Amino acid sequence: MSGPVLVGAAEMAGTRPMLRVIDVLGEMFADLVAGRTRSPARTVIEHGDQRVLLVSPAVWEQRGVGSVKITTLTPDNPGRGLPLIHGIVALTDLATGRITALLDGAELTAVRTGAVAALATRWCTAEDADDLAVVGAGVQARSLVRAITAVRPIRTVRVHSRTRASAERFADWIRDTAPHRVDATVCATAREAVADAPIVCTATSTGADTPVLAAGWVAPGAHVNVIGGTHPDAVELDPAVLADATVIVEDRTAAREGAGEVRAALTAGLIGVDDLHELGTLVTGGLRPAGRTTVLRTVGMAIEDTAAALALHGAAGAPA
């Protein structure tokens, strides 16, 4: 009997695997909102100075697969020249219990997080939206650009990062790797980057409750993907934006526990729990934003890793 398929970063690269992940995640979120599957809570062990070990198990019964992801989050790693996240994902066949694939956990996390944002972007923006703003310049920011350009004909990307050199390298990467010509510009401030942008992505490692983006900076009718933050009270987007927006989350309970902007907006009375719309409702047609500002606030869920692992296993050439 052959052993597990090994799926590394090289097998996850390119537009085809990304689109496969986006599509499979859409199927999973439809099952999730219908109650046909669920996502157990992650086990989180904090140690040292903000270092975290996470274990994330889930099964997707409708597709006959399960997965377990072990991830480490080490905030001071970038200063060492090392990735913030390390990890591995084991994909299993529920019928036989066999481990069918082992996947690079850090790369899978980046791909599936970008894919979740792209899934929401696909449903919340015009098909010809071609201007993107990104605040952040790390691994996740790169995956967001890769994912958004897979679903929208992006022509211009405005980038801001706390470190100018990082933003410049990111802009160079965008120009060199985009599937078509893209004009990438480095902006001195986050406000300049997001001004009038129809699609905005934030992917910082902030641990603060002071917003990276103020409420008045986001253009009315824009779609904002809020990805970063290193703990449940960290805030990238001013919670006041949520009061006048259609707020989309992966799962209401997960968002109330782990999304800083959602927690702050609920506490301040800016929104109620009923104002949180689950992504599966958007995918299945139960929600239509109708030109309003939309905000996707993600926290990451174990079932997303299962769906992404299934998609990437198939994209790498194994039977799905």
C-alpha cells in the first residue's frame, strides 16, 4: 500500500490550485450553514512570549475526509528571518482511516485564508473590479493578492506596510508574479492605500486594539477583507465601519469568540448578533449585499483546513 501523498508549497502554487480551493471552500461553507457539517474548536496552548501551539481537527462527512493540523505561531520569528507560522496537515479517508496526504501546514493556511477572502470577494464585488488595496506585506498578504487576482481582473494594487522596504519587496513580487500586467504602488500611509479602493485587504500582525484603518478611510460600497490580528481583541478595521456595513463571518460563534472587530462592535452596541451573516448564506444566495459596504472578518476554522487539504490533494494529482 502506498504511503501518503506529500503536498508542499510548490504543488500549491499557481492559479488552478487556488481556484480549486476557492470552489471547494464554497461547497464546504454551504454544508456548514445548512448544518450538514461542523467545525470543532481548536486546541490553543499559549507559551512563552505570545507563542502559540494550535491543534485543529475536523471532518467533512459529505466528502468522506477528515484532517488534523498542527500549527505553531511564533511572533518574533520574522526578526530571525524565519516564517511566523510552521505546521503540517494530515488528510484522512474517513472510510478506511488511512492518511492520504501530508501537506505543508503554513502554506495551506496562507492559501485557504486567501481563498476564503476571494470567495467573499467573488460574491461581494463587481466582476470588473480591478483596483485592490492591501495593508500588510507578509506571507498572508501575498496569498491574498494571489487569491483576489484569481477571481477579479486586478490591474492596480496599492500597498502599505509599516516597513517601507517590506512594502517595496511586496510590490516587486506582485509585478513579477501576477498572471497579467499589474501596476503595484507603495503608499506612505494606510489611508492613501485604501482611498477609493473597491477591494481592501488587511493582513497585519497587529496585537493592538487601535484600528489600523479608520472608519472614514474606507470608500462607501467597498468590500473589505479583514484577516490579521494576533489575538481575539486585536483590531485592524475601526469597528464603527461594521455599523453601516453588511458584516460577513465564517461562523457566528467563532467570530464572537475570536474576531476583535466583531467583539468590539457587539460590546459597543454598534451591531447585534443578528447582523452577523455567515459566509455560507452568501454562497447559497440567501444574502445579497446590494451595493452596501461589505466586511468579511475571518478567524480561521479547522473545517476550512479540511476542505483546502482535499482541494490541494486533488490539485496535486491525487484522486479527490
